[in-house]
Amino acid sequence: MPRENFRFSHRLRVRWAESDMQGVVFNGHYMTYCDVAITEYWRELCAGDAAWLSAIFERMFVVRALLEYHLPARFDDELDVCARVGRIGSSSMTVLFEIYRGDEHLVSGENIYVYAEDGASVRIPERLRAALRDFERVAPL
Amino acid sequence: MPRENFRFSHRLRVRWAESDMQGVVFNGHYMTYCDVAITEYWRELCAGDAAWLSAIFERMFVVRALLEYHLPARFDDELDVCARVGRIGSSSMTVLFEIYRGDEHLVSGENIYVYAEDGASVRIPERLRAALRDFERVAPL
Amino acid sequence: MPRENFRFSHRLRVRWAESDMQGVVFNGHYMTYCDVAITEYWRELCAGDAAWLSAIFERMFVVRALLEYHLPARFDDELDVCARVGRIGSSSMTVLFEIYRGDEHLVSGENIYVYAEDGASVRIPERLRAALRDFERVAPL
Amino acid sequence: MPRENFRFSHRLRVRWAESDMQGVVFNGHYMTYCDVAITEYWRELCAGDAAWLSAIFERMFVVRALLEYHLPARFDDELDVCARVGRIGSSSMTVLFEIYRGDEHLVSGENIYVYAEDGASVRIPERLRAALRDFERVAPL
């Protein structure tokens, strides 16, 4: 998916401790990068409503994570982690990630999150559905 | 895949630092657990040949990682990380993981590794193919 | 402090993800190693009393951590993390750590823990004091 | 040391994966935060000279790390990690850290770094000494 299909991206820099003996980022750290990006995605979506943001943080659980590694990131690289909600079901949603270093496409990811309360999945609230429809306007759901 | 289909498993204990605010292991740490297990898998396969083991460590690169989360692990849980090579191609192989806490099946994983030298994929050596055929005898490749 | 002054030690193996671009363990990971060791120390001290062990895990907070790095650990090294309680005050205690690779002394550490309930430090219970006096018999407090 | 004594500070946000079961940042992660801050400190000092920056990254080794925890940081907190070089010896230097959340002083740190080439400590180059004298002008060395 071309980068311009993502309305949201978050920039971060690879830390020393995240780079391994081969000089490249250990594969598990990209899951942290995606997690940081989706945190910032929700922050932008919630537009200052702290209680709403908190509720989202507490109720979203990853049930499936997929990462494809095209090119390695290295210590001190600045990365753009692009994120978008790609599909919304009843109680789950798919989030797509693409990680870039400048124009180089390093990693693709696809996570499925379930919206849950007290350990049981529940229907994603209308408010969140409406906000996502509005936010992802450049790439209709 | 039932647990008895795995000849190899590695036991580890969830560390305090790996458990998050929800009291459960952060999703990215399971990739580290799989990495620890495959490290021990290669150690067992190499049966004391340190140079061979080193070569494997240096030449295997993850190009795709998939994790499915069924139940969460928690601080201080003892986990069994089962691993087996499921398919061998020319320069790549699929490794299947299942993580158990006792009889509870918590996580399934599937990684694709490429065997590479100097940044280019190369054919997996015959010695490694033969060792894997021999090692995975309970579940023929 | 010579290794034989420690009654307790915990063996662990350096993970791939803990080794950095210089081929050595990133300095922050030694704090995790010490945390893993003190967890096992409390487990041994509590001798199967799970409720007591849980109470200790929840009530001990690090307020000061010191690490001195003599020699670096590397990927796949087996390390012995020695731990002992060195001094018990009213609500705090000092724990000494020494990390060895075989006979090589790699790292020394000294943490101060405070025993706290509901965010306030409280006197370390007599039961814990007595158990520590008994456990650390080779090196009287 | 009051915050205004630091010329340099770096802002970062606490990641979900860094917050533990007690809802607070695991003590070892503060070492990563200090490492991120000193990386940015050197970047600012080197003012665009990439080769110089690289040389500093490769030649600085932590030999002693001290952290004092006053108040805990929590998930999603924005932290300011202040750093300054406090003393320069022949081949080593002391770096002081203070971590703030707004006006709250959470953590103090003090690391000793050795400047080394090929595994042996060497005299800190004059260029680096001069740059540090110039950079730390608000708090003379």
C-alpha cells in the first residue's frame, strides 16, 4: 500500500538498545513501534478527550499480529510508522502498519484488535466507529 | 496443532518487566520468547558443534512473523515454548511455535526465516536439511 | 565480594535481543537480570508459601540502583547472578548482586528496596526479618 | 540539582510496554531513557558532524550507573530527561541526569563513561573537551 494512503504517521528514532549484534533492529521491537504509533493514532482521534482515550487504551487487545520484514532498520534511523484502521467488524478491527525510512519501505504489519470489557469482547461503540469513518476519509473503510 | 506433535520445547518464566499494566505479557515479548526457544532448538540440533551453531545464529533472518494470542500469560508464569521446523524451501524455512502454560494453549506463532550470507539468501546447506529431517522424525517434513 | 559469600545464585542465559551493536549486553538489561535473580531469591526464601511470595512482590520497590560494569557479557553467555540481602533497616533493605560468567566477575550491583503498602513505607515484618536472618546464615547480617 | 542547571533536555513519552503491573515504569527502563538522552546530547554537541557523532557512539562505554528513584513515571507520561557532563577526567567523564514530569522531579542518575578504542581506555580527545567546555557554559565544569 503506498504511503500516501495513510493519513496518520508517527516518527520515532531507533534506540541503541533496540539494535542487535547484526547491527539491525531485533524483530520484536517493531511490535513496540507499531504499539507506539497506534497509541498516537488514538490520541489524535480522541482530540483531547482524555477519558475517551483512556477507555480505548484499556479496552483494546491484540489477538493477532503479523509483521513482514522487507529491509532492516538500524540504530539512530528515523522511522515513520504509518497506521490506519482498515476494517471494522462487530467487536474487532484490523489495523495496517507500514514502516518507512524516508522513501524506503522497511516493514509491513497487520494487527487485529478486539474491543473488550471485563474480559469479554463487546461491540465497538458507535462513537468510535463514527470517529474512525471520519478520520480515515482519504481511504474509505 | 496438539502439543505432542512437537519434539522440542523450552521452558521459561515470565519476568516482572515483561508484564504490563493490564497484568499480562506485552504482545511483543512473545517474539522474544520464540527467539529464545529457536535458539535452544538450534543448540539441541547442533549437539555441541559450536561453530555450526554460530553459523546458524549468524545466517538466519526472520522475514515474516505471525502471532495469534489465545490467552494471556502473566508475571511469574512458567511457559513451555514448543518449536518445530514445519517446511523447508530452497533458502527459507517455516518454524511453528506454540506456547503453553501447563495444558493451556496461550499463543501460536509461525515465523519464516531466510538463510543468508553477506546479505543475500543462499540455499540451506544439506547438512542442516539432513539434521532437520532426522530431528523432526515425529512429524515428517 | 567473593562469590562464595553468596548463598544464592540464579543462572540465566543472555538472549539475542539483549546484545547490542557492540556485541555486548546493553547496560540496562543487567537491571532486569538482577530483578530476575531477586525474584528467585524470594521464591526460595518463601519456600512454597505463594501468598507470602505475592505479598513480597507487591510491596518491594527499588529506590536506588547502582551497577558497576567490570567486563561485558555477550550473546548466549550463561551468567550466574548472585544475590544476598546485605543490610536491613526499618523499612528498607540493601541487596547486593554479583554477576559471574564462570569465574569471571562481570558486574557488581547494589539496590535499595523499600517495603511499602498503599504507597507508604512500612516496617519490614518480623517474619521476613527472621527468614532473612536464617537464610543468610553464611554471612551474618 | 535544580532543573535550570541543565542546558540540555530531551522529551520522550513513556511507552505502554515500559509500564509494569504496578502501573509504573520498570526501574531498568530509566537507563534506556538516559541512554536516549545522552545520544541526543551528543547529536546536539556534534552539530551535524556525522563522523564525529559516530565516533562518540562507538567509543563511549558505561562503567558505572547510579539511579535514584524519587517518584514513579507512568504510561503515557511525557518526561524531560535532562543531561549534563559534570566532570571530565583523563579517559572518563561523569554524566548527570535528572528526569522530570513537568515540575515533578522523578529520577536522578549519574553515569560514568570511559572513552575507549580497541577495548582500551584512551585520553578523551581535545576536540571533545573543548566542545564540552563550550557547551556546558551555564554550569562551568
